[in-house]
Amino acid sequence: MHRFDGEQRLKGASWIWEDNTSPDRWLLLRKKFSLDAVPEAAEAYIAAETKYYLYINGRLAVFEGGLNRGPAPGCGYYDVVDIAPFLQKGENIIAAEVWYWGNEGRNNIDCGHGGFIFACPEAGVYSDSSWRMLANPAQVPVSDPYTEILYGGHDIGYDARRAPGDWKSAGYDEKQFAPACELGAAGDAPWGPLARRCVPLWRFSGIRQYTGIKKHYNTYTCALPHGMQVTPYLKISASGGELIDIRTDRYIIRGGPFFTQYKYKVQRCEYTAAEGQQEFEVLNWMYGENVIYTIPEGVEVIELGYRESGYDCDVINGFTSSDRDMNILAEKSAVTLYSCIRDNFMDCPDRERGQWIGDLAVQMPQVFYTLDRRADRLCLKAIWDIINFRRGD
């Protein structure tokens, strides 16, 4: 059963955001505080509508926190994170980038309002109006074509010329930031009761190099080791104003059985370069076997890379036989199974990302043979999703 104890765990904290809300909103949040000593453990209880990235003293502590809405209609999840390893004696800075989707697709339920809530009793830090906020001015709309309504989330448009600087650092000048608005306590509408996250926080790598890069005119096709969930990265030098398109080789996807005549557009990124040398990571995971960058002439490409993220478990497939092709098939099948799990089991990580009972009947039994026991928690979550979201009988 889910533990709906968010009201207790987050007692003393307020949901914070802007007074008004709109879809596809990125809010930057900062909180400074001091510690006389670093505690041995400091559990932080955190929830967001919809996703957040947490930095403590300039270090990435949580990559894409938050679970897509559940575990029942009108309810959400909170994360538990031990932030003690990131703390220091004296002044500390917590910085969070929170992305409110404001849409649903087939893998999310929208509560109708952005929000972020944080409580860490050991550090004495609670989200309230003492936190500072700024709507990220660099997050801008993309041009047509747009992603399909199948997907929760949005295409990403980022104009580096409007970037707010090193907003995660302690010495950053907060004059652009305003006090956060307190909008309610844990358990209040529209966010509803909060249950403890029932699956691990995502595993994420550092920035990795592609296995190969092929350049054809302005297009860089960058090979991944296999199909995986990644956030693309670039390091370039530019004059400023150049538009770079980033997508995977799974950008255009045909529909499933009985709908193969349809074509769906997955999410992509439009990055507008600033003047000089710069780095950028697309904070929206994509799936594919190749990442494709379209980079105008005159832009110096210093480095292209990616960060892999996904469910925190290992592939333990131990199948072996005397048939080489059968062994390769087993290995590919194991990678496919892992690629189809994240917030939920997915019928496919490129076309829909929705959880369907027919697909679960195929996927779930293979978990016990192919993945380690941490993946069992997603099986349990899937069963409770079916029960809690059923209609009628």
C-alpha cells in the first residue's frame, strides 16, 4: 500500500510558486541558510508539479525528481533525499529548477497548478516566502512543428542570450529574483495528499562521449551504445543568435497496430546560441539510438555528449546458450525491457510512454528474470496503479 504521510513529513513547509500558473513553465528557486555543523543524515522531503532538478552548493543532487502524477486520482508523490553529503558548515545554497508541464499526454495527470514543496528538519529548511524565485527567461517557445499530445511535457526552447547566469552559486546576485508565493500546505488542493515515492530516484551518469559522430553538411549524427534514455549535451563557441536543433532518430514515429498510417512527432529542442563559449544540456529525456544535432555553419563545435538516466536497477540477464544469435537476442531483449521503464512501464519509450495492462502482462514477468530486485517496486506500483485508477468495477 502507498504511505500517504506527506502532510506529516512536510509539516511546516508550504507549496511555493507564482501567484498565477501557465503550462510549460520553468521556475528557478533559491534558498540560503547556515549550519553550525553538518548533520550525519539530513532527509529532505520534496515534491513538485511536475519535475525538478536539485542543486546543493553547486552540486547536482537530484536529476529529474518527482514521479508523474499518482498514486491515485487527485494525489501526488514526494521524494526522500538525504542531502547531508552535499551540505557544509557555514553558508549553504539550495537551488532548484522546477518544470511545470501543465499537460498530460498518456503518461501524466495534470493537477492544474505548478508548485514545489521542501522540508528538511535536520537542516531547519522549509519552503516558504523566504525562498527566492525567477521564471527562467531563457526558456522560450519553439517554432512549428510541435510535439504530439500523446506526451506529457513539451518541446524545449532555450535562448542562451537570455540565460540568467550562474544562478546556482552562493554568490549570485538575486536582484532579479522575487520572494516565492506561499500557496498552501502539504495535502491542500490542487496538489492533494502526497504518498512517499515507491520507486528509487533515477540513476544518472555524468556527461559521456558518443560511440561515434558522423558529420554531413550541418548535421551531426551521434551514435549511442544502444537505444537509451538520454539528455543531449553540447559545448560550442558561437557569434550569438544561431539556432541549433536537437532530436533523436526516433523523432518521427508511426502509430501502433491499426494506426500505422499515422505519424507522431516526439519531443525535440531548439537552442539559440549566445556569444562566445557555452555549454548546454537538454533537461528533457529523449529516447533513441542516435542523437541528431543540426548546427549552422560558423558555430565551432567543441564537444557533443549525453547523460544517460533511467530506473535505478541493473540488468542481470544470465541467459546463455551455444547459439550466438540467441544470446544476442537475449541481450537485446534485456536492454529493451530496461528502456521501457521509468515513471511507469511503457508500451514504448518513443511513441507513447503510456502504461497499458496488455503490455504489463508481457513485461512484468520478465522483470524477475532480467532485472535486479529494485525493479520489483515498479511492478508493485503498476498493480496499484491499475487498482487505484480503475473506473467502476
